[in-house]
Amino acid sequence: MNIKKLIASKIKANFENVNLEDLIIESVSADKGDFSLPCFTLAKELKQNPVKIAETIAESIEIGDLIEKCEVMGGYLNFFLKKEELSKEILEKFSVSNFKSNEGEGKTICIDYGSPNLAKYLHIGHLKTLIIGESFARLFENFGYTVKRLNYIGDYGTPFGKIIGGMQEWGSMEDVEKRGNDALQEYYVKFNAKEAEDETYSQKARDIFKKIEDKDPEVYPIYEKVIEIGLKEAMKMFDILGLKFDDYRGEMYYNQFMPEIKKMLEDKNLLIDSQGAKIVDLQEYGLTPAVLFKTDGASLYTSRDICAVIDRHKEYNFDKMIYVTDVAQKLNFQQLFKIMELAGFDFYKDMEHIGYGRFSLPDGKIASRKGKQAVLEDLLKLAQDKATEIIKDRKFLIENPEDVAKKVARGALSFAVLKVEQIKDCVFDVDKAFSFEGETSPYMQYTYTRLESILRKYEKKDVKPDFSWVNNEAFELIKQVNGFGVTMKNALEKRDISIITKRVMELCKAFNKFYTTTKVLDGNDATTKAKIMLVKALRDTMKIGFEIICIDTMQEM
Ligand code: ARG
């Protein structure tokens, strides 16, 4: 139900070209009514006093079935609604299907996220692409879109020459099979160290990589094995986070189309020579030149992305192609989109980049392995340990403590990423994140279990629900439940999941506030029934919210 629209329909005063509905806001506190109309914008436009305008509108309002009274306060007009009637109507009409829509029917959204470079450990920054990408995928699905989850693995380049070179020199396939990624990383690091002393090693790496590209029968099978191990390790992390992708084709796969793509770019006169390299000049568009081919003709990150997007468009006929990466890659994607436009691909308009800021831990929380950033696997383990610790005291109370601990761990990680706008940097404060107090995911998950527990205890009675008890706390909840669809739409349009996270947190807080003042199972069948309608609507609303922000719900914890 669109309450703002309903309120606006009761206002008889008419202002040309002004949609009053858009100006109405939710009141900040109960003494200021349920909704308010700030009259300052109107005042400016009409060059009148805001109080005067508020008074004029107040006089024109139809008091009755919806609005109980209205009050002018400063430049605001505050509306006090008929809580009992409105609550009854909202809760009786409540259905989760109100939050879904079919606006996306027949439309396909491709989301490229997660996409790790397999030559390196997944690091904690990958948590952001994984969770933000998944969350958008779920949000789009909620609105009826078909979503394709694409994991564009980084399986191309001289780093793989180094890994295999290192393996040939110091290791063995048995070692790789036994120690997985750890062995591969060791060779890589050792090779790099060697290269720093002896430059023939750079050429060695390039030569090996060339053999990989040429599918040399000696080297290529080793490369395939390396990729298989790297991907398997990455998939372990995806698994822990509960993520699955539809497509794992990466840079090497799409690189096969490079000759025809290069020719196409040449035919369109887009490639120019620059000291032997081939670049696209984008100066006219305020962008630095994009280097597409190195002096030796080798392809680069951007040229492979050109191949990938053309192929993906053929295959998925996407309505949108969204890339979720570190904001540091912003320029790269601006160049890519511009090149697609210049090359005459109309779908460049449907390509979009969602960039995110840093993710970090306070110093010393994770001992660093080689490399600059902490390794994702270590973070997942840390979260799991912390979650197990807080569940320990409750173990005898819950049926499946391991499962609960897993969900708590995952929830804390998702919350850390999604509680702030993705572009902002976030620091994961592990100690705070696993507390039941304050704005944390265990607090949210626990609140949810309270709703479930109330619903389990309720015994259905065949009576007419009585809403006469609806107080400010309850009405606040009902308003939020009612507005949740708009919240989700907003998050989708603004490309900001934190809008939903914040709203779910508010719902939790509002419920706990309500619950301290109101007994739900109060011994009166008729009022209990109405309260249960509220709890149920709240539970269903929260469940959708939790799902989108990648926090698991459970029956007890
Ligand atoms: N592998 C890249 C990285 O780890 C991200 C790839 C993003 N997707 C793409 N199509 N460029 O930074």
C-alpha cells in the first residue's frame, strides 16, 4: 500500500506542477505524527511563508477514514493516521508477493563477480566482489530478472609461466597434488625472487607461457592441472560462502577469439601504433589510451574483456552486463565501454561497472602469508572460529550448533561488507562483529529467531483479529513492513545494497523495542491473533531482506 499516495489524495489544495506525494516523508518521531510534509520546497517555489502553506494545506485536508488529525509545526504539516484501521488493512493485505515484481520478466542480467586470479591466493578483498555480486544477483532475481552468475577466472599470463617454471625447477606434480595452492604459491614466490637476481628468468617465464598458449603437448597438460587445482581451491571458498556460479570461463577461454577481434578493431581503424604496441586513443573522451596489444603482439586484460563481452552477448543476449570489481579498475572499464561504443556495439549502453572500496582488518588479526593482503581462507577460518566460540555457551540449547556457527560466520562477513555503501572502505572489526549486542549480524539473526519462536508457540484460534492495541511501536513496524518493497527498489536503482541492510537492522531494532513493551501471546485470542499477523508479516519481510543481504536465517540460536 502506498500510504504517501493515499495521504496526498486527501489533500484538496492544488499546486500546479508539484507532486505532493514525493514531498511526504516518514516522521522522525511519534510526537510529529506518522508522516510529515515539509513545506520548504513549496515555499521557495511559491515565494510564500512555509507555515502559511502548511496551514493552507491543513485546512484543505479531508479528515476521516485515513487521517485522524493533522498539525502544523514550524514549516511542517504532520499527519496522524488512523493506526488501528490502517494496520488492519495493511496486515490483512500483506503478502510477500507484494515485494516481488515481474518487471524483469524476459530480461537477462549477467553479473561478473568473484573472478579471482588463480596464480595467487584469494585475498580478503575478494570477499567484497563475492558478496556484493551475489547480493545484486539476488536482488535482481527478486524483481523477476534472469541472472547469470559469471566467474571470469584469471587463468592467463606470465604468472602461470612462473608457476610452472618454478615447479619444473624445484617441485613436482606430486607435491602440487598434495599441497595444492600452497605449493603453487611457493613456486611462484621463489621464481619471482630468482627473477630479481637473474633476468633470464623473465624470458623463461614468457617462453613457458608461450608454450601454454600454443598448447604445447608437454606444458599444456601441466597448465591445465594447475588451473584445475587453483579453481578447486577457489571453489572451496565459494562453497563456504554458499556461492555457486553458472559460468567459470575465464581469460584463456575468451582469448581464443583474439585474432578475429583484432582484425575487427583494425578494420574499424581503432588501433594505432604506439612504439610497437597497439593502442586505442581515447583522449577525445577524457580517458588515457587503452593498450590492447603489447609489442610482441600479446593480448592484455582489456583486449580479453572485449572478446569476452562480445561472446557473452552472443550467448546470453544480456540486457545488462555488470562487472563487480575493486574501484581501482574503474578506468579500465571506462576504456572498455568506450571502445565497445566506438566499435559500434550498441550494447555498450548496457555495460556497467560497480566498483568497491577496500576491505581490511585491524593490524595483526591475521598473520600474513606471502603477499600484501591477508588471505581469504584465513579470514573464513577466523570467522568460523569466532562464531563457534559464541555458540559454545548455547550449544546445549540448539539442535545443530555446527550449522548455526557456519551461518553466524557467514552472516558476520556479509554484514561487514554490506552494512556500508560498497564504494566506502570498510574495516572488519572481528571482536565487535561477533557480539550479540550493538548493530551486528548475530544480533539480527537472534532477533529473527525470536520471531520464529513466537510463531512456533502460537496456537491458531478461529476469531476475528482485534487491532485496537496498535501503539506507536507497533505502527512503526507496520509502516516499515509496508514500505519494504520501496526500500528494495531504491537499493536496486541506486545500486546500493546497504540501503536494505540498514532497513533490516532498523526492523530488528524496532521489533525489539516493540517486544519490550508489548506481550504478543497476551491471553486474549483476538488481540493475539492480530499481533501474530504482525509478527508473521515481519518474519516474512525480514526473511526476504536477510536473503538478499546474504545472511542466513535460522530457527534457533
Ligand atoms: N581477475 C580480476 C581481478 O582479480 C577481476 C576480473 C573482473 N572481470 C572482468 N571481466 N574483467 O582483479
